[in-house]
Amino acid sequence: MKLLHSFVFLMFIGLTALQGQDFRLVCPGDVTISCTENYSDLNKWGKAYTDENGFIRWQHDCKVVYNINDCGVGTITRTWGVENPNNWQWLTCTQVITLSNANAFGYRDITFPQDITIESCNPQDSVKHLPRPYDKPTWKTNKCARPMVNYSDEVFRVNDGCVKIIRTWKILDWCVYDPYKNPGIGIFTAQQVIKLITIDPDAKISCPKDTIVVASQDCNGVYVKIDPATVVSPCKMPYVIHNTSKYADSTGNDASGFYPNGTTKFYYIAEYGCGSEIKCELTVIVKNTIPPTPYCLTGVIVDLMPIDQNLDGIAESGMIEVWASDLNKASFHKCPKQKLRYSFSRDVLDRARIFTCADLGENEVEMWVTDSLGNADLCKTKIIIQNNLNVPDCKRKDSLGHVRYDLSISFWDETRKQKKTNLRLNLENMVSHVTTPAAQDQNASYILNGLRKDQEYELKYAFTGTEIKGIDLFDAQLLEDHLKGRRIITDPYRLLAADLNSDAIIDLMDLQLLKDLIGGVLKPSSLPQPYKMIPEGFVTNATTILQDYEQLELRIPVHQETRMEKNYLLIRTGDVSAFGPALKKVKLSAADTE
């Protein structure tokens, strides 16, 4: 009976379980993944399973449908199907995997070109072939991005040699960019700065030579025409030249303008590239040559002052000092700012003269008026010396008298046709050491008046010129051949010309001075003796000429003539290749002043 009850109870439980059986098909949920994902194994996004009253069974078979475009975007649909064993119904479920290209490609994947500065003779050509990493963007590619690139340039010019290009790069993702729906998505931009600077390391600025001009009309200066400055550039580098002269009419490469008296220094500056400069300095010297206007008193009468030399109360001689300014009547200068100095000769230090009994009566003198720039002019008058204070035994010593000295200059090499030598000649009294300048007429005559017959004089000369015309590399070659023994100079005059430092020795130092003179490093006036003057007839042999010249004194001895003439030969130092001596004289004539 108990067994029957147990079987009935078990049957009841089985019927109850059969009637309560539950069968389900469960699919994984829909997901959205990046199109860059590797979806060869779809199970990593889940699998379907059946749940039969808690008993789980995985379903491995499903139908997969791929709906993906060429950008890797779309869906993957997975469909599972099973039959319910309880009621034989067919059950299905679906999972949709959506492939998205959102954030699949971005700035993190792009390397844009770096900024670059190109400095060359022709940077415009270089910009067409830029090397990496300056030429174009690079990026990491993936299967669901289609990048495309383009650029646009904005060109900014400081000048033709200084250009800045702002290059805007744009990269468009074909798979994402939609100018209508999402105009700001899928496009990436960056700017690259390209500087183009034109430079030429061989470029040089060519400046005009230093200019010396004469202002003879206007007291304030003169208009100076100056050649423009230029730049020499093998690669035709663009440039702009300006000048710093405050007197130029314009600030460009032409500095012509009205310049005041004196020295003006300024620069020509050539700018190229992006602010680079080359420059040169120019000196403009304006010499005011407007002389003063001298007016002398028609005559000055002065009395000798008695001189008691031994202090015995009796005057033994008479003397009076007269200043050149005592002869001035109303001298003036056209330029009011000029200060005037008065002298008896061209030498501004010759301001006073001592007159004694030997000068009783009329004495013709010159009054020179010199301005602060050295311009001078003269007028002539008389100083009448009187003995109104009765100096005893005071008589004019006419026997001493005065003499005029005429100098005739012959150039050693007349083939040079050189007439202007910029020579300044003086005679120095060897007793009083008073210097008397030589007057020069339009024919280059040198005349000295008022010399004492009883005094000895020495000729002094100086050279003030800067011209080296006629001295060239041929002279240097001849001197070098002489020093090396290839061609010995035997002409005494040429040997004097070859001794440039005037030390009575011809050596390599003379050759270097000659080369400096030809090259413009040295000015002729810097030589100890730019010209060498010898009396006519002073001829020695080549062995002793240098020593003989070193001992030469240009003395004028005591004489009784009222007029003397002397011929001198002038040799230009450095003119080794001259064809002299040419003994044709340039005769300098003048009227007797006695």
C-alpha cells in the first residue's frame, strides 16, 4: 500500500514538472563598435543560448549578414534559430553589430609639415622641392578612413628678398566629411610657415669715391653731384640702398645735395633679405675757396726808435717793429663768419717785420689777408721809415740793396706733360730764419722779391698734391727687376726716383712703398719727398747719386746782383719708368722789380 502511494506521488510530481517546463532562446544584445575593430571573431560580442528550465545550452550556428560599405561602415546581423522541444515551435533571435567610423581618424593620426626657413640665392625654386618633413603631411591609415590632402598659400612680402608664405594644409576624410550634414567633422587643418630669404654671400656694395669739391661762390657750401651707389651680386639679389647723409636730396642710393663747408661722412647702406645689411662709408669734403678782400692803407709812416745797446745814454741804432695788421684799412670777407689774419707773406706767422736804419725811406711791402680756411689774397703798399728822433749815424744802406730771385723749373720727364705739381716754394733767410714765399704766375713762374744782397738763403719746397697719374705697375716691375738683378737701373735720375723713402738706399722697402702708392694705400704727400729738386748741372754717376743728393743743400750765397735766375730739375719720386732726362726747360720769365 505504501509502495502504491509512493508511485502515485512520483507520477504527480512528474506531471507537474512536465506541465511547468520553460524554454527560451536568448541572443546577445546589439552593439556598436569602431570600424577599425577586427571582427573576424564575432563571438567576442556574445553568443546565443537556450535556457530550458535553467539548463543553458550555447548555440554555435547562426546566419551572418554583412552590410558594410567601402569605408568599413555598416552592420553585421547575426540570426540564430532553434526548435522548442516542448511544442515544436521555431524560435529565432537577432544581434545587430553596428560598425561606426566615429573617431576612427583624427589629429592624433596626422603629422603636419614643420615650419622652414630657406636662405639661398633663389629660394623660390627651392620651395617647389621641399625635403621631408617639410614637403607634405603624413598619417596613419586604417581601413575605414579615406584621407585626401590639399593646401593653399597666402604670400606676404616685406620686399622681393624677404617673403613669408602661410601654407594652410587641409586633410579631408572622404568617409566622414559631409559639408551639408556635418561640415565641421572629418576635416583637419594646420598652418605651415615658410620663410624665403634671398641672400648672396658674394654680394658687394659699390660706393662712389670720396669727393673733394670747391665752393667758390656760396659761403655756406656747394651743391655736390655724387654718383649713385650700386650692389654687385652674381645671383642678382634684390636689394634697396639708402644713405644716411642729412644733406642729400633723397634717402636713396643718390646722396647728391647741398653740402656745407668742411667734412661730411655718411654711409650707403644696402638692405637685402630680411634686414641684412652691407654698407660703405663716403667722405665729402667741401673746401671754401672764397678769399678775403684786402684793403691796404696807401702808406704808413713810422719813426725808428733809438736803441741804446750799451746803456751809455747814447743811441747806437734805430729799430721799429711793424705789424701787418697796422697796414689794414678796411679788409673784409664775403663770408661774415671767417676770422681774418694779417701777414707780410703767404705764411700766416709772418705777422711782424723789424725795420732798421738800413730800411730808411720807402719800403714796398705786401699785406696778406688769410681767413680761417687758409684762403688768402694780398694788397701792396709802402712803409716809409723815418728818423725823426735823430738816431745818430742812421743812414739807408743802399749798397746792400735788394734782389729778385727767379726760379726756372724743368721737369725731368717732359713726356708726361705734367704742368701742375702742387709745389710750394720758399726761401729761408739763414740769419734771421724769416721765410719768404715764392709768388707763382699763370705760367707756373716762381718769383721771390725783396731778398737782401748781404744775406744767404736756402730754398725750401713742399708738395701738397695727391695725384699719381703716370706712376703705374710698370714702374713697380722695373724696380723689382732692379732689386732682383734682372735689369739694373744705371740712370742717376731714375735711381733718385726709385728711392721712395729717401734713405739713400734702394731696397724692398722702396718697392713696397711704390706698390702702396699705386694701389692707393699711400698718398704721394705721405712720402718724405714726393718730388726731388736738383740744380741744373747737378749730375753725378749712378754709384754715388743717392749719397750726393743726401748732402745737397739748395743754398743761395751772398751776391751783388739785383736779379738772379736759377734753373732746377724736378724729379717725381716713384716715376722709375720715365724717359728722362728731357732737358728742355720751361722758361719762367718776369719783369725786373728793381
